Amino acid sequence: MATDATTAEAYDRLVERIERISNVGNAAGVLRWDQEVIMPEAGTPARAKQLSTLSSIGHELLTDEETGELLASLESVELDPERAAVVREVRRKYDRETSVPGELVEKLSEATTNAHPVWRRAREDDDFEAFAPTLEELVELKREYAAHVDPDADPYAVLFADYEPYLELETAEAVLGELRDALVELIDAVADSDAELATDAFAGEFDADAQEALCRDALDALGYDWDRGRLDTAPHPFSSGTQFDARVTTRFDESDPLGSLTSTIHEFGHANYTLGLPDDAYGTPLGQARDLTVHESQSRLWENHVGRSRAFWEFFLPTVRERFPDLAELTAREAYEAANQVYDDNLIRVEADELTYHLHIVIRFEIERELIAGDLEVSAVPHVWNEKYEEYLGVRPETDTEGCLQDIHWSHGSFGYFPTYSLGSVLAAQLYAAAEDDLGELDGRIREGKFDDLNRWLRENVHAHGQRYTTPELVERATGEAFTADPFLEYVEGKYGELYGLET
Amino acid sequence: MATDATTAEAYDRLVERIERISNVGNAAGVLRWDQEVIMPEAGTPARAKQLSTLSSIGHELLTDEETGELLASLESVELDPERAAVVREVRRKYDRETSVPGELVEKLSEATTNAHPVWRRAREDDDFEAFAPTLEELVELKREYAAHVDPDADPYAVLFADYEPYLELETAEAVLGELRDALVELIDAVADSDAELATDAFAGEFDADAQEALCRDALDALGYDWDRGRLDTAPHPFSSGTQFDARVTTRFDESDPLGSLTSTIHEFGHANYTLGLPDDAYGTPLGQARDLTVHESQSRLWENHVGRSRAFWEFFLPTVRERFPDLAELTAREAYEAANQVYDDNLIRVEADELTYHLHIVIRFEIERELIAGDLEVSAVPHVWNEKYEEYLGVRPETDTEGCLQDIHWSHGSFGYFPTYSLGSVLAAQLYAAAEDDLGELDGRIREGKFDDLNRWLRENVHAHGQRYTTPELVERATGEAFTADPFLEYVEGKYGELYGLET
């Protein structure tokens, strides 16, 4: 193992460089948080310029010749596993960013900036044709992008790797296929069930301030570190920051207290992952989160396996009643049923339940896969979209606004992002099952409001590693097996079988 | 006038470079605002690294060889006055930053970072000796810094120019001397006066939420553009931002509603200046504020000439009564008197009134001037400080905590900053008098809550120019005369003569 002065020096210089890049990126993160949460409206033009400058400085620092030289020098010697992991991660980003010509990066940036208002107006006006030329341009530019990164690869696989670099697209595709087949069947059974869930348990008006207090109660209970975080409101809830300062946002709808609570717990999962990254590796890949599948596994684990569990409602009901005295008669079972109601006629992804959610994902995935492959014309998207909704969910959108125009992602040029939503849920189930294998059943602890053991298990098995391992390695080490949909399918079949009285 | 392609291209490249530098600096401004106002406590270590990275990137962009080449090429041709002003401003910063060795910059940065907790503890413990070695080191490093910038100049003049680059130190010194002589006499007369002002007009408890509402009322009335700003709380009120987003902070003391109101109006003055800078020059010197004297003139003009005027209290009293029904019996005259009470036994600068304030400034100025000149030992500071308080203000601090340790500035290495506080007040009076020369007496308009004419005058004569003119040029153009203390002295003598029934 080489530890001579030159190697040590090259490594230190590489780390110094990526720490700078991280600091620039984290500064941009603060600017974006500010923009989403508190920036006065008229601040946009200056903020856009600040963010664009930081982004181009980050790009220049990464693609500088010196980065390449340091990487080459460090790859020519044997490094200890941690350093080798750092070099692996920097290399991956370096190769991506240097392979794409600056001109194309600028075109893409301009196209996505312009696309956003076009998409927004098209959605408002239910006018897919107004968005179609923009979507065509974005698909074309992204195909070009993929060809630069790897001319021999499936272009969709290249794009997917921007969000999940280490799971094979074939694996993702197989898992999504399994989900589709199993969930279509399960949702059919739910739709046919005679079970009457307490779906109106949270009917009425719920003051936003009381909702906020309840969300803070939940964060307290789950162990959110307020010295390193905040809760604020944002039009689209998100979480961002570093292990020193990872913030959560939510939003309030006075007719739906479950919405704010669920999104708070979801974003807590993200922030809690960030806060579990090692302090002393701040600014390097060892102190940064593994990619979107793992990140989403953390949010979905807390949202679904904890926050939508019967045990959680038994624990949390008294707090809910305290904040909303009108709910004095509500039982934990009713709350649990309301929180897990399956909306088999819902068309909107972000309003979907734990089962139908994945069919929304699968449909967009299947369509964008074909778009990028060149096997589907943009103009055919609405028709194909509606057919698939009919086929998988038994509902057909009457407008494109509530159909293929509903989500923002394509206007950002984000093709290949969607699958990670489902992959994250699948991994959440796998990790939760592994945690229970190690710790024993967790229901009892959740019922008592004790989340420490679970959190410690996640810290040790997931958070603490940063990007030390690839996604498959991380999964294998944490669960003892390869990435698999089995625990997820077992989980939903058990849970919804019981809720809807299905034969299992 | 050269307008050939090469010159135009060089100018564009210079502007592109300084826009980048400004964007990096403005991003750092957002990070500092966040740190002061809402960042969770534990975020400090990461935030310090982010800020340090941005600062060194800004330094590298400015001192890059290309900046020097572009400046030299642009200085060899005749430019139109606006472009020439941009080149002048960039040259000044470039020369400063390139003349100081990186090693010294780092030493200074480290020394001031370390000095802050030492000063804070020394102040808490009333232990000047604990701070003395640190202060000695800072004085020494700042002398070195000055010698690098200009080995032939008075080192204090070099430091002063970091905060006020265009007023001569001799001018500043003469003005401060005039202030000292006139104010010592005026304060003596006030102390001897039998007048009984309504000093307890705001006795009682004042709910912080109602104070905040009142501060928002004041900002509404003055014409603060909420689409481009916010009001928040911070331990040390400040204002920051750009013409697209200039935010105000204040703080609340439940026993002192005048404190939060006054600091809000003061910070409004700063923010209002920033908001008046031209949008289309964002990121260049033409879209940036002239230095601290002019900035402070804007805050002091609104704080004192507007906010502490009798006309303002006649206008604003109904609003105050609405927020604080207990004050139903308060008259405008009483409020005016309470807002202008002279505290002739006060030892603390930030709690001082409009008269004694400047003696606090003068004392620190005289001391730091001698320290930097090498004419005063650090160990002698407390004694000299106390002697001067006795001489100028007739009060003697019993501790260094309420004496020379009270202010943070020296621990930041900010020597030469203090004079701009008084120079700003002096300029405020000069600008206000000039505005009244142009617009006629403003009292009537203030009494009706009409601030548009004054604001328009300030926009046209001060804000819109950014750094187009040097400070003396700006003053001359706006007021028709050179920078002078006469209007200030006339203002305080008239106002306090009436308030305290002095012979004039």
C-alpha cells in the first residue's frame, strides 16, 4: 500500500480541491433554501446570477486539469479503501463533467430555464401541444448528453446513473416490473374489498399553527436534532443542508393535517440521513450521502414503516388529541386506517398512497424510457399515458393537466430520476426488515416512542458510511443480501391484506 | 474616446470578471445573513468553511493576472466617465488586494477569528489584560498591512481608506475635532439645563409581537418595498443584500419600544439605499453602494432627521397608540422628548443619544489613531480611555467592560472604521439640508406621512449613482458644497436648544 510523500500530497491536494467544490455547492444549497423558503419575490434575477456563478465555479474547479492529473496519479498506486472510495467518487463526477462540452451544458441550462414557465403554463391551460416542442428539445439534448458521457451505452442508463450511479438499470427495471405486476393485482383486490376504512377520521378544519406544533412534536419524538436543524414552510416540501445543518420544510393544508405530518416525517428521514454523515468527513465523499435511492430509502422508511405504522399511531395519538381537542374520540385504529387509505381512483402522484404511488412511477418510467430510446414520439405521450393509467390503475385522466403534465421533472430535463422514488421505497423495506432481524421486532419500541435503536442501526449501517461503498455494497453490508423487492412486497401484502381483509 | 473592438472587449471581460466576484460576494452575504438570523447553532463549523472558500475564491478572481492586464489596457485609453469610474473602483480594490501578501491575509484572518472569543471573555470578565496581547498582535498586523498597501502613507490613513476611500483623513479629523469641541459644550449646557423632558413616556412593558407589528407599520409608512425585503430579528441589528433583495433586522427589548423602532428605521435607511441602486448595474461598481460614510448617512438621515423629528411623532403617534393602547394619553411632544433625551451619564455607545454618541466615537478614534501610529502602548488604553470619558463626557467608567472593552470592532481588526459613524451623521445633516433647499421644508410632508419627495431626492442625488462618483464628488453634486459639519452643528444646536431651553 503506497503511503509515500507524493501520494499523500496528491491525495491532500485532491481533498482540498473537492472540499472547495463542496463548500461552493453547499453555499449554493443555502441560497436555494433561502430562495424556496424566505427570499422576497423580486430577488429572483440576482439570485439566479449568484447560483449560476457558483455552479460554473464548481464546474471549473472539478474539471480543471489538475483534478485529472491528481486522479491519474492516485489511480496508479494502491490506496487504502477509504481513499480509494474518494478517488472513485471524484473520478466518476470528473469523467461525467469533462465528457460533456461546455456548449451543451449551457444549452441544457438555457433550455431547462426556459422550459419551466412553458411547462407551468401548459399545465395551467391543459395544453400539451404547447409543451411538446420544448419536451422534444429536452429529450434531444439529453440524448446528446448521454452520447457524450458514453456513446456505447443505453442512453437512458446513462441518465439514470446521474441519480443512481451504482444500481444497474436492468436491476431497477426488473424491480419496477415486479412492483407493477404485484401492485396491480393487490390494488385490484383492495378495490374489490368490502372493508370500510375510517377514511373520514380527519375530516374538518385544522388550524395551520396547531399543525405546525404537531409537526414539531413529531420531530421531537423522532429525535430530530434542533441544534442542527429547522422546520419551515415551503410550497414544495424538501430537505437540504449538511451534517452540521440539515433543515426540513413542510406545508399546511387546513383540511388535511395528515399531509403536513407525513411530509414532515418524510423530510425528517432525509435530514436525519444527512445529520448522520460523519462530521470529520465534511466536504468529501465520505461525508456525503450516497445517491437518490439510498436517500429516498431513508425518507420512506420513516414516513411509511414508522410514521404510517399502527404502533406509531398508538404512540402519537395522545399528542394529536392534545393539539386537536376535536379529535378526542379518534382511536389509534381509525387514525391508522385513515393514514393508509388506498386511493384507487387518484390520478395525482403526490397525493397517492403507498400502493398506487409506484404505478405512477412505473408509468412515467416506462414512457421516458421509450422517449429517450427514440421509440416513442413526444406527440404520442398523452395517449400512451392515459392508456397506461387505464390499464394499471383502472382510471383515465380527462385532462393532461391531471395526466402527463402533472410533474415538474421533465421540464428540468430530469429523465431517469423517477425510478429512484420506487427504488428508495423498496430499499426502505429491505433495510427495515434487516434492522428487525438485528434488533428484534420494532413495533413495541415505536409504541413507546423509542426510536433510538432504529436510529442507531441506521447510523451504523447506512449514514456513517457516506459514499464509502457503492449502493449494492452498502445494501449487501447492511442487509446481508442483494437489493431485492421481496421485503417490500411482503410488507405491503401483509399490511394491506390486514387493512382490507384480503385473502393472503 | 476609444471605442474600438479591443477596448470594448477588454471592458466586457473586466465587467464579466467583477460580476462573478460580486455574485460570489453576494452569495457570502446571504450566508452571513442566514448565520446571523436563522442558522441553527451547530452550523457554525461548516458555515465558516463555506465563507472562507467563497472569500478566497473572490480574492483569487480579483487578484488574477488577467484583472491586472485588463485594467492596464483600459487605463491606456480614454473611456467614457461611467466606464472610467468602473475601472477606477476595480483598480483601487485590485491594488489593495495584490499589495498584501497572502500569508499576511491568512495571519490576519486567523488572528481575528481567534480574537473574537478572547475579547468576548475579557469583556465578560472585565479583564483587559487578557485581551491586551491579542490587541497588540492585531495592531501590529494591521500596521504591517498598511505598510504593504502604501509604505509612504500614514498607516492609519491607509486603514481608514478601507472603510472610506475618498474622504481625506485630514478632513475627517478636522470634522471630528469640530464635533468634539461643539458637542462637549452643548452637552454641558444640556446637563446644566433645568428643562424636564418626558423621559418616562415609554415606561412599562411592551409585548415583542406588538413591537414587531409597530416596526412593520413604520416600514410600511416609510415606503419599504416588501417585494424586495424582509424584517427579521438578530442579536445585533444589521441590513444586507442587493438592490433586488435588501433585508432589515431589528431586536426587541420589552422595556424599550423605542429601541426596536429606532434600529428598524436606521436599518431601513441602509436597505433603502441598497434598493435605490440601479438594477441594470447589478454586480458592477455602478450598482454598488458608495462606502461607509455615505451608507451611514442614509441610515442616520432616516433614523434622526426623520424618525426622531417632532413631525414624525405627530404623524406616527396614532399608530403607536393603536399597537399600545396603554399609551392612550401620550402626546406627540412627550414622545418626541423621550426619543431625544440626552443621556449625559451614559457610558455605552450603542445606548447613546444623538449628541453624546459622537464623543464615544471621537474617543475611540483618538485612541486607535495613536495606537496605530505607535504613540500609545496597548497597556495604557484603559487609563487613556477613562481620562477622555472624564474630560469629554464628565463620566468615568468603573470597569473596562463598560469602558474600552465595550465594542467588538477591534477584535475584528477594524481600526479606522469608527470615524465613519460620525462622518455619516454629519453627511446626513448636510444631505437633509440640501434636500430641504431643493424641496422646501419637509416637516409638513413628514407630518402627513408623505416621504416620497425626500426618497425621490435621495434616489436621484445619492442612490442612483452607485460608485459613479467619489464621496467628495457625490457630496458636491448633491449639496453644492464640500463635505462640511456646519449643517450638522446647526441641526443639533437648533433641536437641542429648543428641547432643553438653551440660549442660542
